[in-house]
Amino acid sequence: MKNAYPPLSSERVYWLFQLGGWGSVALAGWLVDGLQQSIYGSASYGRGPSFLPLTCLGGLVATHVLRVVIRRDRWLDLSGGRLALRYAAALVVLSVGLAALDFFFLGESPALANRMEAFMVALLVNSSLIGAWMAIYFLMHFQNAYHRAEAERAFLNEAYTRSQLEALTQQINPHFLFNALNTVRALIPAEFREPRDAVTKLAGILRATLRSGQEAASSLAGEMEIVRDYLALQKLRFGKNLEVREDIDPRCLAGEIPPLLLLTIVENAVKHGVQCCEEQAVLSIEAGLADGLVTIVVESPSPTARAPVDESLGIGLRNAQERLRLAFGDGAKVVLGKDDPALTKCVLFFPMRERGSRPNR
């Protein structure tokens, strides 16, 4: 059953407290004045009937302006010492200002013989009211902040527990998946070598994908093995329409590269180039080393004019660029170019770093 009374907004709650609080002060003061009038024959201040309402109206306006300043200048984000200084300054300014307003503009004639004493009484009353308002305001906000922090802490604990359960699930599922793939492979007759090899290569790619989440970097040699398995599966799909060429400098094979990054680039080349090619497609992978900089070039056919535009191409390359930057710094980059209108070339530049070595800082 839905709640028939929706929760009030924080702004409505504020105005309820503001109007109710200052209205209660005015009512209490009016009752005290009436009581003193009946007992002593004169009110506490000896002022007109509009004195208390106007005084409380001034307090309401002054505290609302103070709230605007507090929120605008983000007082609640300040350190304890700076907040205490602003708290004291605001209390003094508002108390003196309201006491002067009470004494010089709203009063008819002081009931006290000593005008200075009358002013001090007004100052004491207003400082008490303003101080109480500020204490309540800050305490309520600090309490809300505490509850929010507790809620966030509970949410983080829940998220952490959930991530642990997901990690355990991911440890269990791969065993089931690999067992299922081995079962599928065993069901394929031995004479069908290509389907059996396809299942084996698929299992290898899945194993590498799962392992990539546990490693910060991989060797280019290991990444090329994964790419070769992936392209072997694609050759089963495209047959003679796909030709793969490699030209890899052996010196680059020991270099580090983020896991599966090269596979992402090659997969983009197949998806946005080879797949859209109506004729035989050539996909080439080159890697070279010069002046301590590794250059990897993946070249594929350009999409045809009739091929649909896929935003995942740009997203994939931006992700690759960010991964290279995080791994090697701002000197690493990914460049997409078209020297030939019929070909798309994706070039990766990053410093040579052998597997297990630390980056230069």
C-alpha cells in the first residue's frame, strides 16, 4: 500500500520550522508581556503591540539571509576553526543589528531608566535567539550528514559483499564453461578437425579473457597468440575471403602491452572493415621497434559507403587510448588514419618495456 502522505521536501521543512519557530517566540513573548501587564501593570519593555511581531519578523528575515550566505559560501564544508570564526562573527553582527533595530526603531519609550541597560537587554535576548537558531541549524545539518555517511558506508559494505560473491561466482563459472566446451569438443567426430580446433581456440580465448582481469600487463608475444586464435576463428567464418598478414619484429615480442588491447584493435578491424568488405579482405598486423618506441600497425579495408556507422568503433579506440595512457603515460597514443581511401590504419605508439620491468619515472 502506497503512503498517502508523500515526504516533505527539505525546503518545506525549513519553512515550517522557520515560521513555526519565530511564531512561537512571538507568541511566548506576547504571553509573557500579558502576564507582566496583569501583575505589574506594565509590559517587560513597555512598548507597543507591534513590537514583538516586528522583532520576530526581523529575526526571521535575518536568519533566512544568513542561511542563504551559509549555503552560497559552503560553510558546512569548512574546517572546524574557520566555521567557528564565521559562526561567532555572524552571531555578533546579527545580534547587534537586531538589538539596534529593536531599541532605536521599534521602541516607543524604554521601560528601563538606563537606556544602555535597555539596549543590553535587547542584545541579550536577540543573541540568545540567533544563537539558538544557528545551533539548531548546524546540528540538524551535521546530523543529516552523519546519517548520509552511515547510509553510504552501508551501501559500500553491501557493494563490497556483492563484489565478493560475484568474484566467487566468476571463479566457479569458468570451470563449468571449460568443461562444457571440452564436452562439445569430445562430441565432434575426430575427422572434423576444423570444428574441434575452433572449440579449442575459443576455450583459449575465453581463458585469456578471464586471466586478463588478474594481470596489469601482458607480453606482446602472448597477445599475438590470442589474436592468432581469434583470427583463426574468423577465417573459419570468412574462408578464403580473409587473408591475414603478419610482420612482427622479434625484439617487440618481450615488450609489455595492456591485456587484450591488441585483440580489441583487431576485433574492431574485423567488425568495421573485413565484415563490411564485399570482396577479399586483407588484414595486416605489423610491429616494429625504433628509439625505444614500439609501433604496432593494424590495417584493414575501409567500411563501404553502404555500411552502417557504428559508434562502438570510436568508443573502442578511446578506451584503447586511455588504457595505453594509464599504462605508459602521455607519450603513448592511438592514431586512426587513412593514407589510402580503401584502407583504414590504426597505429599504436608506446614505450618499449620488457615484461616485469618497472616504468621509468
